[in-house]
Amino acid sequence: MQTSSRLYTLNFDEVKTYLWAAVFVACNLALPRLFHLIPQGGIIFSPLTLVILAGSYKFGWRVGLIAALASPLVNHLLTGMPATAVMPLMTVKLAVLALIAGLTAQQFKKCTLLLLIGVILATKLVGGLAELAFTSGIEATVQDFTVGWPGLLLAIVGSYLVCKYL
């Protein structure tokens, strides 16, 4: 499946970059609250992944990177989540996702399910290496696949739909 909808590469000197980043940070405030109503909903669905993947792929790595860096901090300041101990690793993983997604969209100039799957797999590989460096283990990365596979599917399909219809 492929979409012919427009993908953007916004720059740091454009107001739209910061407006879209703010929209995605706001989404990253709302979606986790909804998914945490489900037992283990945050672990299963990883709502931040969906928002950062969709935003980075549609509007470029700069928008995604701003949202990836701001979302965990804003969430923590307003809600206390994520916990301080996991914030650095979560921020690195989201930043890696933003860069890989945005650069993939910029390189291929199209949105396909296969490209989105590739972005997720590449991100999980790099994120697993980062997790290994931070914690000397990759349990959370393995858990992303064993417990969090519904969230990965949601991120892929949801991002495809955002790219196609937004």
C-alpha cells in the first residue's frame, strides 16, 4: 500500500515547525492518559511512538525531534510520568525514531507500510543498542515486541493513515 499524499520537510526557521511540534506534544499529553486507562496500556500501545512516528514522517525530522525531546519532559512536569529514571532512555529512543522516520520520508518521498515497518525495525535496533548502553540490558526493547506488538501495529497503521489523510 502506498499513499501519494504530500510529505513535508519543515525547517527550524519556520513557524509551522514549532506549531506542528506543539500539536504533537499536546497529542503526547492526551493519548497516554487514554491508553493508561487500559491495564498495561502504556506498555502495550506505546502511544508516544505513534505520535512521533506520524509527526516525523509527515512533517520531517525537525518537527519530530522537537516533539520527541519535549514530550517526555512536558509529560513529566505536568503528570509525573514518565518516571525520572526512564526519561533519558525514552527521550533517546523517541529522538532516534524522529530522525529515522523523518529522514526515511525525506529520502523516499512516499509513505508505504513497508517503509514504516522498516522505520520501526531500524528504530528498535538502534534503541536496543541505546538501552544496552544505558542499562546493560535490552529487556524493554524485547518487551516492545513480545508485549507491545499491538502498539507497533497501531503506530504503523496509524502513521500511514496520518500520512494519507492529514
